[in-house]
Amino acid sequence: MFGNWIKTSILMAGIVALFGAMGAAIGGQQGMLIALVVGGAMNFWAYWFSDKAVLKMYNARQVDETTSPYLYNMVRELAHRAQLPMPKVYIIDEDQPNAFATGRNPDNAAVAATTGIMRMLSERELRGVMAHELAHVKNRDILISTISATVAGAISMLANFGMFFGGSRDGEDRPNPIVSIAVMILAPIAGMLIQMAISRTREFGADRGGAEISGDPQALAGALAKIDAYARGIPMHTADAHPETAQMMIMNPLSGGGLRSLFSTHPSTEERVARLRAMR
């Protein structure tokens, strides 16, 4: 838990520094000051509201034991086994099988599953998936995951802003157009690298934690293999439009042919499945 707080603090400090550097490249000293203020405000907003923004982005609808007793009661039983507060439960109307967790801490957490994953998986397999998401909650991965998704999108927007305004000022404080172009190219890549560094190692931990919560590592292994086989052929348009959110999912939701493995935010499914198969 302490390690994740350190990572989150470093990420948020890095966000402010990156915004300041981009602002300086785009608008000189004045641009840097404005960008620093924007970066600080983004950190505040991301901490308190980014989870709600991601859920709204996917048109997730909250359910309870009346509207979706199957999923809600499953999550409640698993949360009890994990000794976690009951999270909010959401369903996303998407054919692609996938799921994610979000929130700033276990007391303010939410888990979401697509209609596709609920149709495709058996009850045992779905329990394994939801246990995986609760492991993210228990490990306190969800804050840094949600913040990184929100901020990576903001970084890309700031880079696009630079495309229109970089190098347009006159005077000796005028930014170098080459630097502005470099920022516009590198900023989205920096956002993607943040996601990759954050999510790759955490998925193994959540797989192990989910197997322990559900008590059924073989079911989670089977679920991952099945999701990977089907998700490749079923696009998720919201994820494609907002690729910064891909690292939150249990399986990479992005379509993209050969670029899929290059920009994957997850370890290989084969390795994840092998590790789970080896658990007793």
C-alpha cells in the first residue's frame, strides 16, 4: 500500500513537471506558468473525480441486487471473502468480454463488467475475473490506474493544443518550433509509457490475488484464455477512442493489428495463464 502511494505521488509530481515543460516549449515562461497551474488542477480533479469520468465515458450503469442479482451477489460474496467494503457494481453494454476496477481507495471503489463477458463466461470463470478486479482494489492499484488513464488523455490534449499554438508567439521568448514539434510527438508516447510501466507488473499480482480470493486459479486461467481468444475479434469502440483507458481492463481491449503487441499494456496472456495453472 505504501509503495503505491509513493508511485502515485511520483506520478502526480511528474505530471506537473511534464505540464510545465510542455507549457514552456509551447508558450515560453508564461506558457509554463499556465501549464503548471493546469497540471496542479488536473491532479486535484483526477484524484477526486477521474473514476466517475471513466465510468461515464463507457456509459456504465450502476446495478444492485434487484437489477442484476447475479453479478451483484457474486461481487458481494467475493468482497466478503477478500475482507473488503462492498464496491459499487456497474455493467457496460459492450459485446467485447472485459472488466475493470476504478476508484481512489477500497472505501470508494467500483467494479465494472461488460455484457459480453457476462454472456461468455461460466459462473466459475466470471467469479475469477471479478476476484481479479477486487484484488486490484485490495492492492490499491485502482487510484494510480485511474489517474494515469485520465492524465494520459490530458497530456495528449495538451500536445494537440501545442499543434495549433506552438511557435506562434513573437519576441525573444518565442519557443523553438522544433521543440514544440518534439513535445507534440513525445507527449502521447510519454503517456503510453506511463501506462505500460504501471500496469504490466500489476496484472500478475492481481491474477494471483484474484486466484486467492476466489480459491479457484484454474477458473481465472480459463477465463483469461477465453477472453483473449474472443476479445481480439470484437472491437470496443470507446476504448479505441480513448486508448489511455486500456490499461485499466483485465485484457487489452484495443484493436490495431500488428501494433497491438507493440502498445500492449498487459503481459502476454500465455504467461499469465501459465502462472495461474502452476498455482495449487
